[in-house]
Amino acid sequence: MAKVFGSVAVAVGVLLVLAAVVQGQGACNAATLQPCLAASKGTAAPTTQCCAAVKNVGGAAGGPQCLCSLTTSALARANGVNPDAAMAIPQKCGLAVPKGFTCNNKPVPGS
């Protein structure tokens, strides 16, 4: 029972983190990135649903910076998100990454 509650709490925590980070950013709708949770932890390949969500968020105005902010926040890390794994998702999904784009001064795969 405690293990199930812990898993639910982590999932809810990630969604709250993502929502808090993007509050006021308009098109940067982090709630749609929930299908990417396992991929952002580096424990699974991105699913079709994850790739569609990243394309939706990343393709919006300010999308690459939005994805960077979401994946590198302290709360995201506290909930098990691995920033390197998360920032590799767009490339793994076959999505274009702006040339030379960096996230927290680190080159993003595919840029």
C-alpha cells in the first residue's frame, strides 16, 4: 500500500512541478508531458504518446527553452527526472533541435 501511494505521490508531484514551472508561459503546457515520465528518468525509450507531447510543447513558441526549464528544475530532479535523459527525448523522437541549442550551458543532443 505504501509503495503504491509513493508512486502516485511521485506522479502527482511531477505534474505539479511541471504545472508550476510553466505557469504564465502560455503554450508551454507541461501537463501534456506526463507520458514522458519513464523516458525522462532514463528507464525507458520514449513512447509514441511521449513523442507527440514533446512535439506539441517543443514546437510552440519558446518550446526548446520550455522543455529545458521543465527538465532541469529542482523539483523535477527531486521526482527522479534525469535532465540528460529528458533533454535527449526530442532527438530520440526524431524531432529537430535548434542548431547550437544549449540547456543550462550543456549542448542538447541533436543540436
